[in-house]
Amino acid sequence: MKIKTKKKSMTNHDNSIRISGAEAVIRCLLEEGADLVYGYPGGAIMPIYDELYKYQDKLHHVLTRHEQGAAHSAQGFARTSGKVGVAMATSGPGATNLVTGIADAQIDSTPMVCITGQVASHLLGSDAFQETDIIGISTPVTKWNYQITKAIEIPEIMAKAFYIARTGRPGPVLIDITKDAQFDSLDFSYKKCTGIRSYTPTAKLCNKSIEEALELINQAKKPFVVWGQGVILGNAESELKTFLEKSGIPAAWTILGLSALPTNHPMNRGMVGMHGNYAPNILTNECDLLIAIGMRFDDRVTGDLNTYAKQAKIIHLELDPAEVNKNVVVDVALISDCKISLQELNKKIKTKVYPNWIKCFDDLDKIEYEKVIKYDLHPKKEGLTMGESIEMINKYSKNDAIIVTDVGQHQMVACRYAKFSQTKSNVTSGGLGTMGFALPAAIGAKMGAPRREVVAVIGDGGYQMTIQELGTIFQQQIAVKIVVLNNDFLGMVRQWQQLFFDKRYASTEMVNPDFVTIAKGFRIKAKRVEKRDELETAISEMINSKEPYFLEICVEKEDNVFPMIPSGASVSDIRLE
Amino acid sequence: MKNITYTISVYAENNVGLLNRISAIFLKRHINLESFSTSASEIPDVFRFVIVVNTDADRVRKIVQQIEKQVDVIKAFYHTDEETIFQENALYKVKSSSLFEERHIQNIIKSSHATIVTVSPEFFVIELTGFREETEQLRKDLTPYGLLQFVRSGRISVTKAKMGISEILNKFKNTK
Ligand SMILES: Cc1ncc(C[n+]2csc(CCOP(=O)(O)OP(=O)(O)O)c2C)c(N)n1
Ligand SMILES: [Mg+2]
């Protein structure tokens, strides 16, 4: 047997200290400024949890009720704080339960580090208890992953993990640590990662393309900007605002770009895509120049690519070279951080106005208002609408809440009607469309921005996918406001069944439990609203509550979300009814 | 767009997990690999993957963009056959008796420029390096004489143009 000569926590000559791998993990987190982690313990990660116990005054661990909840909470935290979210789980089922959240973070470019315990290295490959190949499983849905089998690897790999998660196009990184590596000791010293030779986070902007872009902008008569989450991830909100104000170009957002520019900004013309606004979708196919900023031409945005903005020249401001010319072939690509590209454009952009072109937006907005918005926000019928519920939330949160949405009709309605004054205020699962995202993401969102009002808007279906996180909310006393827009249906799927499957409502009707009783069972204040005249008081009470609060709003069962671009159709074939 | 043969060259850190990552990129897009080989490269600690696919220009460009995006990949390139020098290597195991009984087989070996690697009382092994058609022709020619085993390597190739990997790595070193 090897005899340990150095005692724990003894400082060595090179300023390193002898500590366990598990303690090293905690110290690495603290070095990276991560003082909050979400997770769930189990056999293979117990040494790390033991250290969490010792470090509890420095590092706050939130015990979620399911590892998926830990991953989504870490995502919510990252999205509102701009920092890297951290989630932890044990090996086997703990690790596989994280996978949905990791996939969601990958497709929505959310910086996250996941730490999983793994069976001891001598057991790897033996189908040991709770052994799963989480590296193999997570490879296609992580930006990077690595299995640590020796304690000595921990500082360098953890530093790399945070660097990779945060830089360039952000994304999830998974670090799997065998149990023996957690127990073994190492001489610990920490150095932050500042570069990896095989990895270029941000390309250097090419000056020639800036000139080419400016030339196209100067020539354009009907230019149009579509921005995405790249603006938020790149902290380029003020550059975008300056660009739009100087250039006079009307702009619309993808669902993940929402809140980068205040709702009431005159250049903000709404949302593009499947349930986006009428004007920006129609005019995508009429503009003569499309300037795409930090967005990736997702199919929910473009509809049929063969008819998407074919008449227009296209400029693409994009950080990730693999996104350039992937779905849409562009005329000029500005490959760099969009903050830098916008700064360069802003130096030389001419001040202009496009009154006739802007009027095209105004005219189409009027049509959408008359055909859709009026009925959503000021309904004449008896049943409550999702739209008026969101409008009431706007009123009492003074257009300044962080809105966390799940997936479905309520998500589209919330994104269409919620009003924002600040950036990083819209948290939703865009690329993956993960039902069950909102409740745990709201926990993270609130902890990432504790002074902000956080309202989670959730469907009755998705709510039941992660409803157990009410336990986390109560235990941690996280003052999130939870609104379930209950239509007793998997509404979005029902809408498609109505429109495209002759109303064959296969397995979309829900016989729901008493949500108020459930919330109360979790010892959370709760209320149900069924009638219009109760709505205002209920929402005001909810927003004014200092504690977590649950509000069920029973809405019209078979309402549809319009406008809508049927899947595979052209953006200009957007339907209003 | 027309499908043709492309050789993808990847310079990467020696990392087992990367193999999985790269193959996932092809799997996702239902692109069959014609061949795949990995080896050391001209630079210490840098691995080289040579992947051969049959696809069109647009798809190969997107695949290479995805490969290059991987953190552990230093650089990825793709080339047409005209832009590379490439070879494959094949081994043929034949019954020894046929070597002595069939005079014709000696002519086949001679004219194909194959070399005899080993001879034992039971079998002999010959090796041929060349283009696919050449190793394939020899396989056909030997089949009637009792081919006990046949195996062909993946394509290995070098490009006519410069790769500039050392420059990339030096640049990184100097900015550090
Ligand atoms: C995990 C998961 N499973 C299935 C789906 C498919 N899906 C998309 S929207 C939706 C219905 C959501 O119903 P609900 O949560 O009640 O929201 P509503 O549309 O009624 O507002 C379903 C089933 C999904 N997006 N995610
Ligand atoms: Mg519903």
C-alpha cells in the first residue's frame, strides 16, 4: 500500500495544496465564480456532495426534485444572469436525466457545465451498478465533454470546461468524474483557461466584408433586420439599438432574440416565424435587403427555404462559421461577434429614414390587429383568452417582468403579447421546444436575477411534466410567480389536429387534477381564476406577493394561435385565421 | 448537385472522444463513410483523420464546417481526388499450394507489382498498395486460386496544397 506522506490541506512549495479530487471540484467552481449549483446526489457523486456539505457557506446547492429540473434551472440561471449555469448528478439514471436539459442548452446555445459522477475507473466497461456511457450519450448534444479518471486532471479540465461553455458560441459541457478520481488526492492549484489551440471562439472580422455590407445597406430601398439570441449572448443590445436608430431600418426578432430591444422601441416590428407577426413575415418576402443578426435561419423562422427572401440580398452577422450558408446562402457574411460587427457598421452607417417602407409595416399591423389581436386582447366572448391574461401580467408587472415560458400555445401567445423593457427577460425553450422547461427554468431565472419579477407562464400539459419542482420552490422559498394557462388540452397539438387532421383529437384532451390543491399541498399560495372579473385582482395579488405564488387561469379550451405559417409553407403564406 | 468522392482531412488533438463526435456528424445526416483512417500526423501530438465520402459539394462543405467547429479539431479540409495524392493498401492470403501448382499466379503477382510479405507451408501473403481499381483487380484475379483472406485499408492521402497546421499552432503559441 502507498503511504500518504502529505497531510490534507498542507501547502506545498509551489503554493499548491494537497486536497481530494472532490474538494478540488468545489474549489474549481468557486474559482470560476460559480457559487450556485443545481443537482441531485447519488452513489457515484457522494464524495463531491460531502465536500458541498463542508463548503455550504460558500457554495449554495439547490436540491431539485429531478435531474432534468437541475439542468433546466441551470439554464434559466444562465439565461438571466449571463453566467455559466452548473448542474450536478450522479452516474447512470442521474446522468441520463440531465440529457434533455443538455440537448436544450446545446440547441439554444446556453452556457452550462454539467458534472456527473461515474463508477470507479477500474469498473468502467464492466456494466457496474449505475454505469452508463454518459460521454457516449451526451456527445452529440454537448459542445464538449470529457471523462476524468485521475484526480490530477481536475483543475485543468474544469478550467477548460468553463472556458468552452462560456466563450464563442456558448453551449453545454459535461464533465464525468469517476468516483476514485473524487476520492484520490492531488496537489491543487488553479489556473483559468485563456485559450485552447484547437479552438477559435471568435473569428477576426474581415474589413472587406464590412465595406461590402455598408455598400448593400446604402443601396437598399427596403432593408429589414431580423435579429436573434446572438445579440443577447454577445451583449450587443445597445449596438443593435444604435444601428437601428441610425440606419432607420425596421427590425423583427426570432423567439430567442426577444427582449434585446424594448417592446415599445419604434424600430421593433415584432416577431418573425411560425406564429410571429403578420407584417415582418410578409415583408420578409418583399424587402430588398435582409440583415440577419445573431440568428441561424431556423426552419420555424424561415418556413419553406425555397421561397424565403429570394428577392433580397442577405447580410449575415454570425459568430459561428458553421451557421453561415447552412440554411440560407448569403451575399455578405460578417463572421465575428455581432457586437464587434455592429460597432464597425455603426461607425460608418448613414442616417436614413424609410417612411414608405415603414408604412408597409403599419398597414399590415392594422390588418393583424383587426383580424387577430383585437380578439385576443379584448375578447367579446365569455371565456378568458391567453392573450388578455398576458396583457394583465404586463399591466401589473409594468412591462418589466422576466417571462419564462414552456412550450405550446401559451408560449406563442406569451411571446407575442408580453412586453419587455430590459434584455435577458425572455426565457423559453426555442430550438428544442422542451415541455417541462418553464417551471425549473423559472427557479434558475429568479436566482440569476433575484431583484427582478419572474413570471412563469405554463400550459397545463407541460406543467405536469416537471410539477414536482414546486417542492424545490417551496424548500428554497424562491419567489417565482407561476401562471398555468389551463385549456384542458395539449393545446398546440390540438390546434394542429383541428387544422390539419380533421379535428381528430387523438390523445390531446386532458382530464386535469385540481392544480390549486396540488400547489397548496406543496405549501405554496394558490388561486384559480375562471371568470374575467376575477382576473385583475388575482394577477395584482400574485404580482404583489413576496412569496412564490401559483395562479391557474382557466382559459377558452379550443382557441387557436394565429397568425400561423403552416409547416413547410412560405412565410408570405401566413394565415390570419 | 453531383455526388463525387471527397477526401476530408482532419487535424485534431489525440482524443478518443473525438472519433465519436465526428462519426455522429455523418450519422445524423445519413452519409455513409467510404473509408475512415486515423494516424499520427507530421506534427507531434496532433492526429490526422482521413475520411472518404461520396457526396455533393454543398453537403461536404457543411459537414466540414461542423467538423471544424468541434473544440478538439484544429483544422478540417476537403479535397477532390485531383487535389490529393492518395493510396490504399490491400493484403491477400492465398493457399501456398497454388503458388507452386499454378504457374499463372506468379505472373499475376509480377504484373500487379504486388510484393510477397510472407510464405509458409500452408499459405502466403501478398501486399499491394495502389488505387482502388488496382487492388480490386488483383482481388478478382486471385479469387479463382483460393483467396483465403482479403483486406483493404482505408484511403490515406496527402494534399498537393499546403495545410499550414504548424503555422496555426505557432500563431496560437505566440499570442499566448
Ligand atoms: C417533451 C415534449 N413532448 C411533446 C411535445 C410536443 N408538444 C408540443 S406543444 C404540446 C402541447 C402542450 O400542451 P400544454 O402544455 O397544455 O400547452 P398549450 O399548448 O395547451 O398552451 C405538445 C404535446 C413537446 N414539445 N415536448
Ligand atoms: Mg394546455
